[in-house]
Amino acid sequence: MQRIEPEIRYRPHPARRFTLLPDQVANTYGAAASIDGRGFRMNGHDYAGRANSGARILALGDSFTFGLGVGNEETWPAQLETTLRSDVGLPVSVINAGTISYGVFQELDLLRSSGLKTQPTIVVHGLYWNDFMNAAPPAPHSPSVLTADGYFVWDRPAGEENPIRRAASKVVSQSAFLYSLRQVVSQLGRREKSTDYALAFS
């Protein structure tokens, strides 16, 4: 998929390492994505008074919930909201709290720190197998995963990097299998102190 600037940007977070930059309209592989002032993806349609009436569903997850590569109206949280409102007639709002590259620890921390403030009636946690790779908090003093302008470092190879490494990084990042394999090898090489999260999700 082709990348179109500006792409979705992030800001550092003390517990989760990064979080979506609020109040932005950017692209995710060419599809427009709008992020509200809370740092949640918008559904692309606005229902008058929806925040004050009906049930509230919080959709938690990673890039599948966020909707990597699809427009605001095409994410599964947006489709769920449309279906419940139009087809079933329920005055419900669905809040898309999905964040690209989040794992279980980050998703649960987001739920605790800002997701519960939305006072959800129901929380739907969309899990994918690689979410469990980040079941533990980041190690103290971990290097930043963001560039100065708010992009992931793996999406923005350094200018002085070897051209062969840059080409290899591009191939790996565009192959789901190779990217997942690199993540598995990376996790197997980690030696971190066990935490409650690590034990709970190991």
C-alpha cells in the first residue's frame, strides 16, 4: 500500500511509550484518518447528541481496531455503530480506542487511564496474536520508538543508515510474515524481570 503524507503521528507516553497525537487529520496507507481531542479515532459520521444518549461501547485494540489502511467509516467500530444505529435502531455510540502497534499492556493501560473516563456501557477488546508480544510494560530507560516529528522510527529510517539496511528494513516492514518473525526473534531475545502483566499473559 502506498504511503501518503502526512501519516498518522504519535507523541511520547510515560507508561505506554507512545500514544496517538490528538486533534489530527492524517493518512494511514492513503486512507484518511481523523483523531479527536482525546486521542481516539473518529468514525467519520456525527450523530447529534450521541455522547449524551444511549449506550456507549469502547472498542479497544491494535491496528485492526484502529483500522490501518481504511477510512474512518470503514473501521469495524464505525461499522458496528452504523449497524446498531441504522439496522437495529439502538441509540449507541462506539468509541474507537484502537492504536497501531499496541500490545496487551498498552491496551489495558489505555483502558485504565482514559478509556474508563468515557464511561462505557460495554468494552470490546479486539485481540490479535501479536498483541501478547507486548504483555509487559516497556523496560525502564527503553529508547524512544518515535522520531522527533512523531513517526515510528521503523517507518523513518535514519538518513545516515546503510542503504542495504534501509532496503532490508523496507522489505521487512511491508511483509507481514517477515515483520512478525522479526518481532518473535526480538521477544525471544529479551531478558526482562517478570511482572504481573508478563506472568498473566505469558
